[in-house]
Amino acid sequence: MILARLKKRFPAGLASAAFHLDVELETSAPATVLFGPGGAGKTLALNLIAGFMRPDEGRVMLDDHLCFDGAAGVHLPPRARRCGYVFQNCALFPHMTLRQNLEFAAEFRPKLDRHRRVNEMLERFRLTEVAGQPPRELSAGQKQRCSIARALLAEPRVLLLDEPRPALGVEMLDMLRDTRAAFDRPMLLATRDLEECFALGDRMFILQDGRILQHGTPAEIFDKPAGAEVARLLGIYNLLQAEVVTLDPGRNTCSLQLGAFQLNGPYLPGKLKGDRVWLCVRPEELRAFPRGGKPEGNQVAVELRGATSRPGVMRLAFDHDLRADVPRADYETNKHNKEWVVEFPAATLRVL
């Protein structure tokens, strides 16, 4: 279990704004993800948990071990917390070979056991052939795999990973999946990569400007973002301002005014007629086709501004900052058209 209540303040400097981290993380999930943009406080939170920095206030517990308590004056050094930390830059010892880096982490073991465990890690992380080389001669992916292996050899209470994937892309994602499955160690991963959240995370915390905006499973957050700010950070939604025109709880219906067009959807509990809301819908939930006449129910007339290729589909960008996915063949047939219609299926409409 990881329990971290963290407060850390940085005053404004000559070339920097003030920053205040105030978060509470409590998770017993095998893999937990801190998701947010650069500067949200993800790395700072990891450093405070690991003991590299001291919080101004708060409490850190790893399993049943108290690592920090501001009120009680407890502040264990990093070596006593037993956090395996995988840094963005890998932080391997440059004067040691890859094997020596791993042996250093396992030096607390008897010699024969140390040799066996290091060989096992070299084989598991596909590093045997480069074990005698120094870090400067390794690829970015090899360095990252060595960094993970070294962290695990120390038998940490928790494995902290600070955005490890960019060095290796899809291969690193597969490696992290294998690590999660093979080692019985809680994992706390800081990332700005949504794919990592869904591939690895059992629990997810959305972090922005030093505060938690939402937490839950990745699927819960994906389906029901807590607000427009979360939806923007996820980057998977159209966010359109609309006005509530009608509400009928008996028929479980509502209508929304979106510019010159009216959309019908399910009843909106807690909303009132005249409320301004954010209409939140994913591009893949919409239907788009060339305009052939006056738009009908739940359809909006738009102008095509551009297109981006995605796996299996084309993502079309329209005016009003609206995006929709269409099959590639449909786009190729109709890409000369500038006037399109986007249809909003009633069941997909959600408001924030």
C-alpha cells in the first residue's frame, strides 16, 4: 500500500512562478499511474515519496513502514525507504559496466546468490550480450532496461518510474507489462502517455498544477471525466459549449442548443433549463459524411478544415474545433468535399 499526503511550496523566482503541490495518494493497486502534463508535479511527488526531497507537511507510508511524518518529525533517508527509482535519464554509474551496475544493487546478497540473480536479470531484460559494456556504449533502450533491472535487484518496497517509456516506445511498454506481471512489487508510474495508463494502470490519478483533479480506474476516468479540465488533459474528447433548452425526466430526454443546431439526448440530472454546459463526446462516437441537404435531427453542418491519418481511420478536423473519425475509404472517396454533416448519436452525449 502507498499512502502519501504531500505538501510542498516553492516561492516565485526571477524566472519562475510560484508552485504549490498539495496531493493525497492512497492506493493498494498493483500498478498506479500519475497522469498529467509537464510541470504538473508528477516527478516532484515521486521525489518526495522516495525521500530525495522533504515535504513541508504530510505523511508517507509504504506498506506499514512510516517514512515521513511532518508533525512527528520523522524523515527517513532514501536508502531506508527502499524505493526502487527509475529516473528519466536512467542514472547509471558511468564508470561501471552494465553488469557492475547490477551487482552494485545486489551487493547485500551472498556472492553466489548475487551472481545468480544478476545473470537472471541480464537474461530477463535481454542484456546478456552487452553486460560488459559501459553505459555510454548502450542504446537508450538498453540503459532503460538496465535501470529497471537494477531497481528490482534491490528488492524495493515500491517501484517508482518517472516517464520511462519515451526512450523505447512500444518495446518499453511491453517490457513494463512483463515487469508488472513477473515481480510482486507495487508500481507507481509518472507519465503523460495515455496509452501507458490503459496498458499498465490499475489505478489512475489525474494531476494538474500540483493538485489531483480526479482518481479512479483508467476506464472510469475515460468514460466519465470529472470536468472539462480533465477531458482536455485526456485529449480524447470534443468539448463544445452548449445550452440546456429542455429537460423531461419523465421521458428521460433533454435538448441542447449547439450554435444554430439542436441536439437531443438523455435527461441530465442536476441541470436546469438555461444552464451553459460543456458537451463532451469522443471523435470515434460521431458520424460524419458529405452534406447532401439540410441537416436533420442531431446533425450539425460543418466545414472540413483538415485530416489526420490514424490506425484504420482518418480523423477529420472541422470548424468549431470539432473532430470526427471516418473510415479511410469513405474519406478518400469524399475528400474533395468541403461541406460535411456531423451526427451526434443521442446515447453518446454527455455533459460536464
